[in-house]
Amino acid sequence: MLIGDKWKVLILRDLMPGTKRFGELKKSIGSVSQKVLTAQLRDMEEKGLVSRKVYAEVPPRVKYSLTDLGKSLEPILDAMRTWGENYKAQNM
């Protein structure tokens, strides 16, 4: 349930290397709408996977990063990537 949505896995993938701003995430993920990305990030923040830091600037700057719980999903995502690469290699 925590990462069941297709966008959440992509968000996790893009935050594994480090902190990103909203626009960077939207650009790296691609076809996700701003509304959906915002909703997914809020849900992941509520569940303790993502940390959101707001800087008191004009315009406001917001950065997202993974919490320790979010980072603990890295071996699972790596295993999914490896499985996908093996599946693709066998079915080409």
C-alpha cells in the first residue's frame, strides 16, 4: 500500500540519490500532472517516506528528500529493477 501507485515508485527512484525540488521531480518523472505529483508527495510525507522542507523565501522554495524509512526501500527497488532487466533480456 505504501508504494503501490506507479508514481510513488518513480518518486522514490528519483529521490534515492538525494534531495530534489518539486520542479526537478516533475521534470524527471515526465508525464505526471502537478496535481497528481503533489497528492502523491503529500501521501508519502504522511506515511513517513518523504520529508518536505519549506524555505521562507519569495517565491517559496520546497525541497523533498527520503526519510530513513524511505531509504530503507532501496534494496526492494534495486531488486525490482534487476528483475525487470532480466525479464526484458529474456523476452527480446
